Amino acid sequence: MPWDYLIVTAANELQAAAYGAQIRTRRELGQLSQVREALVVPDAGGCRIGSGGSTLQCLKEVLRREAALQHLRILIVHAGGDSRRLPAYSPCGKIFVPLPGDVPSALTPTLFDRLVPAFLDLPPGQIVVAAGDALILFDPSEVSFQRDGITALGVAVPPEEAARHGVLCPNPDGGVRLYLQKPSIPEQARAGAIRADGWSMLDIGVMHLDANAATCLLRAFATPAAQAAIQSHGIDLYREICCALGTDATFAHYLTAARSSGSHVDEPVLAALFDELHSIPLNLQPLRQCHFLHFGSSRQLISSGLELITRDRGAPPSHTTIEISSEVQPGGRIDGTDSWVEGCRLQAPLTLHGRNVVVGADIAEPFELPEGGCLDISSGLGRQGEPVCFVRYYGVDDTFKHSIAQHATFCGQPLADWLRVAGVPDVEIWSRYTPEAERTLWNARVFPAEKEPGAFVHWRWMLDISHATSEQKRSFLSADRYSSAEIAQRADQDAFHSRRAAIRACEIRRSPARFLAGDSPISARELAFALQNSAEIALMTADLLAFVREHADLELLSAAIDILCGEGDPPLDAIVPGLTANLSPATKAWVESRCGPLRPGQPAREWSARLRGAPAANC
């Protein structure tokens, strides 16, 4: 059964534009075909309004387009956030983090591509609200959305694990007595959440709402006071909404649960919300099993990436360095263990001493990182609008969210100590108007910008500040430096994704059997996309012709050329300039025997039609 809307939430307009571009690409490639309309909805006014506030905003956006919510299927995936624990991917957002996976596609799979299809496979219902910050592995066929109100998917876990999330206290009839938000083990015991087998029921972050429940939510937050609370404090879906639900919930329970989990909404507003929300039935749909893979921090990229590979292959990988969307050229290689290398081009050895993350680097000469050292490089615009490359070195466990008073670290040691050893006064790093309690690594201007991407090699000393020379320290003070908060705004999103698309195209060119042959080859649209994004389209086309000549269906490549023609009929040398020069003598003879001599100005559609009509056989 098709879905009427897929809605992805975003933190702001900039992130929404980036998400929208990625979703449009997937739609153009024929993915998400079961969705009638895909939207990205940013938090209004640039204010962080919480998962509850953004859920309400998504429902309002649908009602701007539709007369009512009844009879609509809507999937809302929450993906707003600045990924402060995952700096390498803060520009693209956590939901579009590339993931390992042997998927025949022109796009490297991302968290979105692994997560959203499972949600779209859920059974018929009305409105599904899901968290998009982790890969949730479950069987959609276990699920039923037949009960009125709100149905939460849950799985039994040890109370220690449940204490970090939402916990459901079920009734024997499948309803829920109480909803607890991040309850301690004693709190779970007092509420009767711990079952006879010693486990508690964890809310996995996927909920179904029928139209009546959604309408009740909208009504509850329609008052001026509730609207003001959304804008000033944000409304959390679990803290301010779910904790009000359940047959045994009282206002005292709701108030205590909301306050203990961080709510700052005024008590009279919470009281009014409880009166409206408490009547919504809350149900539990238990799952036999469910697993979570978190990709929310630099360390989790490695641990969850390895677990995902193990699950996909049914056995642990022989090598524990994860290589994704990277081009290893002659002379290049990766030596190391327990590391993550993504979006890189390697012409020389990269040596990693463990627990390393390297993203977006061009390795043109031998390079190594110490244990726990991370490097990411992204292109963007500097403060004067000039093109720059942002260079970030940091430690795998650095705490970008914490302030100096909360023991924030940088390059594996306390941030305050790093600055002291470097001889850098606070005024060089933060504005004097930034309160000390808000001085974090996230907003610290400690990351240099360079004109050339290869200049990152000059800053590796930042990982070992105790051995930095006086000249290196002076260069840091005089450098054009940026904070991660600024980089998230100034990074070039198109360049980030274009780089990965070009590397993927190279991968298709070098391993055509994996993508063009077999039971599930890529589509003609995807092949056209890969050709369009190739840095060497003529060489790629020539190599693919050599492959399809003996091993694959000519229809696929021919159709891809037709797609590249667009609405017109351009000459072949405009679509694939330099093709003749890149063909081997044998492939050139074979092509010309089928399509006639390759001549300047030859219409591309005519050439591809002749190619399509020829049998794939040796000449």
C-alpha cells in the first residue's frame, strides 16, 4: 500500500535544502517509488522546537495541502540535529552518513537508505513517527496498527539499557499503564516496568498515530501558551507528550517525569496539556527482537560499522578498517585496524594506528595518524566568500558538546590544557560575549582553513601539542580558523555529495561486474547518474563498452546514454567527449562494426540505438 507523504525533519533551512537535494536525487533515480510526495520540514524560524514540536509542524504542513488527515498514510522521520558528536558529518547530517554495504547502486548507501525502506515496509496504518538518529533493525512484518490512539513499538531489554531511553509499562490487554522517560533502574522497579524475567520494555522510537490521536495532539498545542512553549523551550515527543499517556498516568507522574528529563515548560501549560493528552490511548506492539546500531559519534562509526558488516555478511570482517566511498589508486593502500576511512582518494600509503577516522582526504604522500587521531576535510566558503578547505584534527573521543567546565577535550586531552600549551588566549577562540558555560569545542575557532586540500599535512602536529614547535604555535595563531558550528554552515553540501558520487562512479568503472551484471544490476537511470558524475566520463564509457561487449546486456548502457541526452538529440561527442581516444583498438573495432564509424557530430541517440540493436558478443 503506497504512502501519501514521506516527511523528513531538519534543524534549519540550510539543512532542509541539503536533505531535499538528496531525497530528490533518490526520487530521480527511481527510488522511494511507493511515496506520492516527499517533503523536508525544517524547524520554524530557526528555533529548535524538539521532536514533538516538529511532529506538530509536519502535521500542519500536511493539512496545508490536504482537507483532513483521515485516509492518509504519512511517514515522519526525525532527522534534525547538528551532529555535534559526529563532526565529520555535521554538514550532511547524521541521516545521510555513508554506511558500509555491498549494495549495487550508483549511490553509496547511507543511514537514510538503510532505515527508511524498513519504515516504508510497515503495514497499513495512518501516521508513523520514527527516529532517524540510529539504524533500527527489526522485522516490519511483526507489526500491526489495528488499535485506536497511539501504538508504540517496543522490545524487551535489560533495565540498564532501558534506562537510557523511553520505557513502556504494559497492561495485560496490550495497553500501556505508564510511559517513563530515561528512568533509573529503581524508578523502573517502583513503576512495575521490570517484568518477571527481569527485562523492561524499551520504546524503539517508532510510533503509529491514528488520525484522531493526531487531531487531539494538534488541538492540545493550539493554545497561545502551548505555542509559546514550543518556540521558547521546544516540545519533546517523549517527555512532554508520551509521559502524559497511559491508563495509570496522573498529573503528578507527568510533572515529575517531565521535570526529571529536562522539561522547562511552565507547570500551568503542562497541566493544560495533560488534560488534553491523557485521553489518547497508548498501546504497545511488542517485537520479538530489535537491534540498534548508533552512528552518532566518531567512535560509533567504527564499532557500529563493523557490527553492520558482520550482520550483512554473517561473519566478522577479516580486516577491521572500514573503507567506504574511497578510491585507492596505484601506490595507495590503507594499513591499520579498527578505523573508518570514507570519501578519500589514496595515491600513497595511509597508516592508521587504531581508532582513527579519516574523511574527505586526498593522500598524495605517505601519511599516518596516531592512535585515536581523527581528520576530516571539507570544502566550503570562508568569511570573505573565498573557496577554502576546512581542516579538522581531533580525538576520537573528543566531546564537542561539553564546555570547558564540563571537561571538554580536544585532540585527546582537556581543551583548556591544549589551549594553555599552545599559548592561545580564550579571546582568540571564543567571542568575549560567549559565557564560559557555553564555551565548547563546537563553537571554538580551532580549525584552520586552507586554500589547497593537500595542506592538511601541515597541521597534524595539533594531535600532539606537547611537541609542537614555536613556529607551529605561531602559525596556529595567525591562521584563518573556524569553529565546527561555522563549518556546518559554510561547508559546500553539493561538493560533499559530488565527491562521493564521483568516487562511486570510479568504483563502478573498475568493478563493472558488481554493478552491471548479476541478478540485480543498477538501473539505466543510476548508470546515467554515475556517468554524469564521473571525473572521466569518456574513460568510464570506454571501459563499460569493453565489459558489456562480453559480459552484460547492451540495453543498460544504451539506455543510460539516451537518458544523458535529455529532451534533445545532442551529438555523442558532446555527451561523451573524447570517447574515441579512450577506446582500445579491439573495443573500437567492435563498436564500429555495430554502430558504424565514430564521427564528429554523430547524434547520440542514433549511436545508442545502433548499439542497442547489436548482440553482446565477441567481434
